[in-house]
Amino acid sequence: MRAATLDAARLLGLADDRGEIAVGKRADLVVLQGDDLDCGSLETRIQRVFHNGVEVGR
């Protein structure tokens, strides 16, 4: 998980405002139900979506 988030943001020079859930950072999140390694039927597993810290419809 860290390799796809904070470490990736650091490698891209973007860690100042993204890469982890923290105060002052961008909050783009997709909350899924079920096994996080199962990529099949993703759209049926989406529970909540946040863009810039605000929940949006799916």
C-alpha cells in the first residue's frame, strides 16, 4: 500500500500535498468493500468516493 501511495508521491516529487491521509494533504479516496486485491467487479464494490476531501456520488 505504501509503495502505491506515499512512496510513489515522494518519487514523483508530490509528497508535499499527497500520498497519505493527513491534515493539509489532498484527500482523494475510493472506499471499497471486500478483498482489496480482487480487481474484478470494482464498480459494484465501491462504498464511498471522496475528491479533495468532499464525498461525491458514485
